[in-house]
Amino acid sequence: MDYPFDWRLSTKGALIMKLIFFLLAAAYLLLFILRWLLSLAYLKKGQSSSSDFQEELYTVVQPILSGDPRLENDLLANLRQTEAVEFYWLIDQSDPEAQRVADKICQNPSYAQRIRVFLMGDVPQGINPKSYKIEQIIDGLTRPYLIVLDDDSVIDFSKMGELTDYLGESVILTGIPYNQERSNFWSKLVAAFVNGNSFITYFTMAEVKANHSINGMFYILPLELAREQKLFSAIKDYLCDDLAVADFLRSKGVEIIQTRVTCNVRTTIKDAKQYLLQMKRWLLFSSIYLKEHLDWKVIILIVLPSFLSFPALLISFFLGWPFELLALLLLLVKAVWMLAYRRLILTARPYPDEVFYEVLNDLVLPWLFLYVLLSPRVINWRGRKIRVTDGKIRYE
């Protein structure tokens, strides 16, 4: 039977639902193409930069926490791509595994001469550990530019020449994240969420001059700017440090520049529970951003594309398998298109099975939105329950 729920639908009702389905599908496809065209336009603007990256001007500051099996590989991956960049590693005194990894890497003399390891004391309650640790060492930095980098992130330093265009300017530069973690099913599903949204969100919003946030895993700013504004002291009680950095500096008249420098974020997700916790945290943080920066550009280019597929999929279940296939085909076209786009951008080649995981992510994501909407706005962060309301750290 063409319509599994035909007993509920009159002929007129079925025609109306078909019309709604095609309108939703067309809107979804057109908005995707619009986002991609804007993203591509922004990408092309930056491809004329061929400057050399002046490594001796930069210090990478990385708060390091053990727990991810890729920690040593990720730290080494950044070191191996550079010869003169300085690295400051901020490690908890109570984290012997992270200390062991750092000690092992420092046994290589060519690395040891560029690394400074700081053993940090306990972070006060209600304070963001990342911001607090950077605040403690910022006065000891000597190079003019600061790169804040998460310990699970690997920069493509071959693209860092773009930074030369902004030397001497009081701006904050942010990288573009992607994820090629492939250790298991859940890690690949998280990677699909990042890869399916990153390039058509960050680049797209930059093209329409509505980039109000940064990629907190990787950003660059002049050291003197951070010191003069007492940046990390000002934001240390905020849970969403990336949004806090962006909002604080924008309030001081500092421009956010979205670069084309890619950064591979390779967090290992062990199981379904960790996947759910990770996605809930990201979606709650996104809701804070939307609450503070909602405008027509955000609605058209972020909000609507995130939700249009859900009613189309629901309606397809009522209309029968041909419409279900059409809905899936729409998601498949988007996923294949994005895979081809990533091949254009990334130095590392994407994997073909990323298409499957991106389609699966698009099917799961609306239900995750619903789960986050209906469940308490509480996340488990570093072993503590925190209520996510206005971005500040508020323990339960």
C-alpha cells in the first residue's frame, strides 16, 4: 500500500501533505546550497595568501588533561609540523599520566628545547580550569602572539601563512575545526556532526559578517591584547570559554577574523553514554549562543537548516516509502556534496564512509535537539554537575 496510514488521510489531506513535503525538501536543499555558496565564497577569498608562517613569533599554550588515548599522538603531531614554535603545556599536579606523556616527549632534545611544562595546582571551585591556568602563566610569555589550543587538536600548519596578513593588528583569529577520529562507531558519529556543520557554519557566517563566536579549540591573538584586557581573568567564571572570549573582546571593539586554517579535533568517544553527554553539552552551549545572538541571518542560515529535515522526515512516514526514499536521498546528496567539499579544503583526504555517518547524524540530530529541550539543562563536566543557563559555571 502506498500510504501506510491511508486510513487517516483523505485524498485532499494526502495532497496537502505532499505539497508540504516538497516545500520543506525544496527549502532544505535551497538553504543548503545558499550556505555552501557563501562558504565557498569565503574560502576562495583566503586562497590568495601565500605568505610564510613566521614560527618564531608564536607560543602555543595547551592546558593538558589525560584520559584520551590519542593524547601523546596529538601533542606530537603539532610538534612534528614545526621547528621554532614554542609550546607551553599546563598540566595538573594531580595528573601523573599527563606528566608521564610530557616527560616522554621531552626526552627528544629537539622537542624539549621548545617545550615548557607547568605543573598547576588545584583550580578554585566555580572557575573555568582552562581560563584559570592560562591566566597563571600569561605574564611569563615572551613571544608576541598566543595560540590557545586544546590538547586533542592538531593544526594544519601548512595553512598558517594566512596569519601573516594580520600581523600588527589587534584582532582575534579563529581556526576551522574538522574531525577525523575513527576509533569506533561513536567517535565517527561525533565526527560526522562536526564535519557536516563546521565549514557551512563558520565560513558562511563570516561571509555575511555574522561570526560572533570563535572555535574555542584553536584561536590566536596578540599577547599584549590579552594582557591589556586582562582577558582570562575576565572570563574565568564562564563555562563556555570560547563564547566568553568572543563576547568580551567584541565588547572592547576587537574584530573576530575567521581564518581558513584547519584544525583536526580528534576526541575519542568511548560509548553511547559519552556520545550523549558530549552532544548535549555542545547543543546546550549552542542554545546560549542563539539566545544572545539571534537575528535574521542566524535564523535563515543556522536555525532553519537544522530543523527543516525533521518535519519532512515525519511527513514522509505518513506518505509511504517513495517519500521516505526521497527524504533519505536529500540527506545523501548533502552528505556526498559535503564530502567533496572537504576534499577541496583539507590536506588529509576524507574517508568515503563519512557519508553514511553524516546521513545517520542528520537522522539522529532532531531527536537529540528534542532530548536536550525536554531534559534538565544540566551537564556532567569534570565529574561535577553544572546547570547551563547563562554560560557561567553554576554547580548543582
